Amino acid sequence: MKNFNLILVIGATASGKTRLGVELARQLEGEIISADSRQVYKGLDIGSGKDLAEYGEVPHHLIDIVEPGHEYNAFQFQQDFFEAFTDIQSRNKQPILVGGTGLYVDAVVSGYEFVQLDKDFALRSELDLQPLEQVQKLLLELDAVQYEKTDLTVRPRLYRAIEIAKNKQAAPKPAKALPEIRPLYFGIQWDRKVLRKRIKTRLKERFEQGMVEEVQGLLDSGVSHEQLEYYGLEYRFVSQYIAEQISYEEMFDRLNTAIGQYAKRQETWFRRIEKHGGKIHWLQGSGDIYQQACEVLAGLG
């Protein structure tokens, strides 16, 4: 038996995770499971970085599985992941999890048992009146670990994290019924200055590919500006630009800065994995990351 049954490709945004995942899948007869909280949505293509052309003939799962407007969460992801994971294993293929949504990855590797919890609309109404910084501080005081894993710029995600933290019965607990996961982590690492340049370059490319038009299309289809807030940085700031709340230049600059800050929060999550005993095989982005990954696999026998 291999000492791992799931390969995980992690790294900061714009680090090249999809490309490595695809190369490994081709080499190992694998199939990719996306661990991205936005790629599950149909129509969120450019802003979420689906890059579907990169997959080619490689089978992929948990992309384009729900309609915009539905609030997909970690509980649903965990259920969908294990269904795909079991199916891939049953066909003697190698599951490869690719993505940067920390809570989704933790839900799989740590085997959280989620208790369904309804929204607390009274609490949310109170939080709506508070400055974002104050809401973030509340979550930090309630649950520092959840604070590290939550997208602190999205109010609905903050509200959900606070609801879970306030309801101890809904806190994640080890689940015995879930399949055992033996992870093999590959992390892609870049010099911080180089990563910032990659983030800015990719952002320019996304606007050239039609990101503003994509968001306008979502609005035209009935997705509200409020719902676009839930879908993360790109959709939030482009929505504000379309609503004429900010200029194009301000949108780009604020978005570029916010993505860089998000990359730093991802680094905090990586450190927490290692702090809790997880072994991440770091691959240097300045070199051939696929070759480096192959050397690690060869060393594992």
C-alpha cells in the first residue's frame, strides 16, 4: 500500500497549481478534484481562474456544479469531495486535489464532522451595522483558528464563521465514518516579489480576457451586486466598478493589493499545516516544479 492515497497541490494564488496538477495527473493516471470555493459555480470562469483549457483530456471534478446564487459551503464540498474521491479510487485512478481554499482542504484532510446550522438572521442584521474591521475582530476573539481560514473580506463568510464559532455544537469534530485520507502535499513556493509580479500579470490578463464583461453578464442574468460580494475579490471590485462606485484604475489597484494580501493569508494557512504535523514538499517556482515533484515521488518509492 502506498503511504498516501491523495495528492494535494497547494500554493498561493497565481503560483501555478493547476498546471502542476494536470502534469501529475497525466503521469500518474490521475484525476483532479478542484478545491476552489468559486470554481464550483457555473459562469464564474475568468475571475475564478478555471483555466479549463489546461486540463485537456485530464478528468476533473467539482467545477461548474452549482448555479450562481447558491451559497455553496465546506459541508457540501466535503460530501461532494468524498463522492468523487471514492469514485476515482474505484476505477484505480489517483485522486489529486488542487486548490487554495484552506477550509475546503482542511474539511477533507482533517475529516471534520459538520453539523447543519441555520443562518442566524438576527445576528447578521446586527453585524451588518458594524464596520468590517469590528466584525473581523469579533471572529478573532471567538475562534482564532477559524479567523485564519476565513476570507476576512467577504461579509457572508465572516458571518457564517461567527455563527459556527458561537454554536459550539456546530464546531468541527473528528468524523469516524469518513474515508481515511493519507495526504501527500506538494506546495509551490515563489519569492514574494516574484509572486506579486505574477499576480499583477495574471490580473491584467484576466481583464484582457473579459472579466468585466463576465461580471456584467452575471448581473444581467439576475445575480445581484450583494451576491457578487460572496464570490470573492475579483467579483466584488468589478461589481463596484460596474456600479460606478470606483474608477477602473482604483478597481485594478485595490484588487491587485487585496489579492496580494490574500496570498499572505494563504501562507499563514500553510504554516499552520506544518505546525500541526503536516509535511509539505516545497517546490521552487523558479525551477521545474514538475521535475521536482517527480523527484519527491521517486524518493517515496
